[in-house]
Amino acid sequence: MDLNKGRIDPNFSLDLGVGLALYSKELRSIQLQLKATNVTDRLNLINFASVFSGTAVGPLLIVAAGMRATF
């Protein structure tokens, strides 16, 4: 980060997602989903001291799971 130039260095965020069909027969199904955002858990500074929006920071590690059932 170079505060004198008013710019930030490029950053990198890795997101992963996976889904699994546990059961599927005719019109019935059960699916499991897992998603991880910012797997590297790096602090991502998007912008700072902007004229229009101020400082913005990307989210740290977020993990979410979900299940979907249709019948």
C-alpha cells in the first residue's frame, strides 16, 4: 500500500464452493451445499479515503452451509 500515492496494491481473494446430491428419485431430492468466501483470510482493502465512498474493506473468511430438499 502506498499512502502517498493514494492508491492500494492489487489484492487477491479466493472463494470455493461445492455441492452434493445426497438423494434423488423421481421428483424428490436432497442436496447439500458448502461455500467459503476469502479462503486465504487476507485483509482486502478495497479503497481508502475516497472522495465518493470512504474506506471499504472486503470481508474476511466466511463459511456457509445449506441444504435443499424438493418433494
